[in-house]
Amino acid sequence: MGRRPGPLDPSNPLHAFALGLVELRDTAGPAGRVKETCTGAGIGRSTYYAWLGGKQLPGRDALEVAVRFWGGDVGEWMMKRRQTEKLLAEEVKKQTERALLRGSPKFRSGANFGEITSVAIHNPATIHPAQPRGTEKQVNQARGLLRALGFDTEGSNERSAYVLLALLMLGPDTQWHNAGQPILRVPEIMQWIRDIYKKEYAPNTRESIRRFTLKQFIERGIVIQNPDRPDRPINSPKWCYQISQETYQIARGGEWLPDRSADAKEDG
């Protein structure tokens, strides 16, 4: 019945959903084969394997077609999908809370975000003279937030800070409480950084941004993929990213800012 997925963990909501799909697929007979399924359900091979490998939650419309094609109960699977979606959202929230708690020994003992981020940046961002005023402060604050969220020095590097700022639409002079929550593709992230911060990333760094920054963001639950179409094929040029709602609220709240009071005075 096609390629077998790698080991799946039933305690993982997405994996548990995939295990159920594999079982349904196996009972479908010839209709469960990859070629027949992709043709009948109108999905790509990469999407088929992502579903069954526990890497992607199927979109509602595509799932309905596939379940019907495999002879399953559509209503039952729509309910399973809603339950899985809820469990995944809860897990993201838990991960964010755990990340905040383990971000620093000081924080675990009761210190506030400001105490963490004021000492978090040991290697300040390297800012070119041609970059806009306020760039250094904004980049270092973004790195401080990443450290507060549990990222190590590499995970909170300058590149990651710029990507975070792009996903929050925070220019050099934008206050954190005015953050946005756009949906962006990697080329759009790079274009925004270039236009707003005058920071040029070569086209061949696109994969580095995807593999070494966005992948970490996704694993930590601070970024979600394809919120507009969860069943988008993995190799689609429209693959996109959005900051999670929990991280968005944390960023806008500004409790972690070391100089929050100073910013408040400037606003006032």
C-alpha cells in the first residue's frame, strides 16, 4: 500500500492522527495506493507522505475527499481533525510556557523578562552605518525575546532576529505593541528585511533561513506553517509562515523588554 512512514509516536497528536490515516489507508485496498489516492483526492505525492508520516495535518477539504475515497466516515474524521487541531494548539501553548520558564535560571527563580533580556545579548548585532537608526536596538531586543523563549546563542543569532522582526512586521522605529502578524514566504521575508533594514541576504542563503531559523521556530511552536492552507504540498513555492498567536501576544505585551518603562515614556 505504498511507502511505510517512519516510527510514529501515538502520544503526539499529529502522529496519532497519522496512525489512524495509515490504518484507514490500509483497509482501502487498491484505492489506498499512492498513485490512486493522489489522483482520486487531487493531492501530490509529497502531501500524501506528509499526512501519513505525521508531518502535516490535512486540510479539511482535502481530508474529506481522501477519507471518502478510502471509504471512511467523513463526519468521524472531521471530528478527529478538530480534536487534533485543538490538541496541537494546546501543545504549542504548553511549549511556549515551558520555553519561557526555562529561558534563564534567573527567570526560574522569579526574575522578570527584563532581567533576562538585559543580559541575554553577549554579542550585539553588527550594524552597517547605512542601516536605519534604531536597527541595533530593535535587533538586540528581538534576540533578547528569542533568548527568553529558550533559544540558545545560535538560535537567537542576528539572522533569526531579523526573521522574527519580519514575521512581526517590526521596523526600526516600530514599537513592539504595534507588531503585525503577516503570512510570508521566505523570499518575502528576505525582501522585507532588505527593504526595511537594508540588510542584504544573498539568494543562496534562502535555504539557511528555512533550515536553520524557520525550522527551529516551527519546532518551538513560535511559528506555524501554511495557516491559509495546511494541506499545501511540501514542495509548493507558496509555502508560507506566520507567527503563532501565543508568541504574537507575548511579543506585543512587551513584559520581557528590559527598557519597557523607557519606551512607555517615549510613547507618552
